[in-house]
Amino acid sequence: MLFIQHLISKLEHPNKGGGRAAIILSGSPLFTGNAGQGETEIRRWLLENDYIDAIVALPTDIFFRTGIGTYIWILTNNKPEARKGKVQLIDATAMHSPMRKSEGNKRRYVSDEQIQDIARLYADFAPGENVRIVDYRDFGYRRIKVQRPLRLTIQINEDTLASLATSKPFAKLDEAEQAGWLKLLRKHLGETHPYAWLATLPAAAKKAGLGKVGKPLANALETSLGVRDPEAPEVLDEEGHPVPDKELEDFESVPLDQSIGDYMDAEVLPHVADAWVDAEYTDERDGQVGKVGYEINFNRYFYKYVPPRDLHEIDAELKAVEAEIAALLDEVAE
């Protein structure tokens, strides 16, 4: 991806007519990296500056040392008006001829006639069976962080007390304080309390002659004694807002042409009604909610549904194979 940027930097300036370049790459530069990461930021830079003219998907097995699919990226910094804001995708994966003799992984080649066919598809710039003309924004999405409320009950049992005893804040207490805390909590052994019960512990600890409950110890008490319960009330912060549950944190990719609210209403809230979008998870460049990313998914544009074969046909084929195997076993037995 950095080398693509290097190629762009070497193109003639648009004021002097601009320049064009082409490079053959594997498939990973089309989609590698999440929104905000280096690879997708480079794709964003390429697409938003309209540097990608066309991408051609080539057949597999056309290179000596690898059989993977490859792609030609055609780059320019001076598109004609008809191509501005568009990316031409060309599926040339079926345009190949067999080698008379394989050379390593190279079992196919693209003939001169097929090269001309591909070039003609590019020059015509018309949508068809092997060509898609895509607005660059169709490749974009916003990666939003979806939060759900923390729901805890406080359970006092041997397992939660053992977890507390091994926590670092608890281990930093002297032996007398550790024994005092375990004695205090063992009075409630086997009990289950709502999350708000934790707020009563500082007063109970003071009455028992224990030290002040600092934030590290308070966090250790919550982490060790708190057990997630989907039926429990939401845990609220000091301002009365739900506290997000880090274990339930998730991410969704929202198409750029769709509002986040509409996406949540259609795809998320029907399944998890208490979810919300983290408004502080924003894009560094535009400041809006969600990080912008781009990926170019060829399969999305050229996928062709192939209905499965009839079950009777598959069953007949299996029976034929079973009969063939049985005949082979009979020969071995003889």
C-alpha cells in the first residue's frame, strides 16, 4: 500500500496533463485492515482523492511461484470527466488459456486476444457482465462501537471470595485487613444482592474498623463479587447513565450512504433493544461518530447465485459411488 502511494507521488502533475500507472497486487490490499488502521487509511486516501481508475481481477495460476488471484490496479491523477468519482471493476478471472506445459504454479496464461478483450472492456467504460462502474463511496463504511449496559448482581460465595483474595489491590492490604475483609464478607456467605449493595460496604468496613475503601479496592470488589446477570437492573454511573459492559462491546460497519440511526433500528435494536452507539468513538479526520473505512469486495459485485443440485440427483450419485466402492471391496476380498 505504501508503494502505491509512492507510485502516485511519481505521476506527472495534473496541471501538466497528469500521469497514469499500473501495478499488480494480491487480493489483500483490497480489504486488509479495519477502519482507522494504516491499510484502510491508504485506501481512503486513494479513493477520496480519486486516484483509482480501475481494478482488474486476473485469473489464478498465471504466475510461476504462486497460484493466488491477482489484480491490476490502474492509477491516475487526472481522470476524464466521465470517470470522476467512479472506479471501474473488471472481472477477467475467466479470461485465460491453458499452458501446453505447466511451469511451477503457472498453468494458465492470458493470450494476446484476451488481453485485447480486457483492454476493450476498460476502454468502453460500460457496465456489463464483466464490468461494474462503482461510485467510490459505495466502498466506504463507518465502523461504529455498539455498547450494552452492564448488568451485575453481587454474589458472596467461596469462588468470588477466592477471586477477591487473589486480586492485586486485596493482596496489598496487610494481613489483619485481609482477614477483616474476609470475616466481614463471610457474614453474607451464600447471599445474592443487587449491585447497589456494594455502596453499603464502605460504611460496614468502617464500622468493622477496616481502612478506607479506595478506588482500586472498590474495583476489585466489583470485579470479584460481581456476576453478570442479563435479568439484573442496569448499573448506572454517578450521572445516572448506564455503564457499558466491556465484554458485550461490539462493532458494526454502517454503509456511508446510510444513517447510523436507520442502521441501528434495522440491524441491531430488534435483537438487542438496550444497545446504544458510543458517541465518543469518532473519526479523527471528520470528527463524526464512527471511524471511516474502505474495502473493495469484488465478490459483492460479481457474485452469481448457483442453485444447489436436486437432492434426488445427489442421492443417486452417492448410491452409485457406494456401489462402486462395494464392488472394489468385493474384488479385494476375492
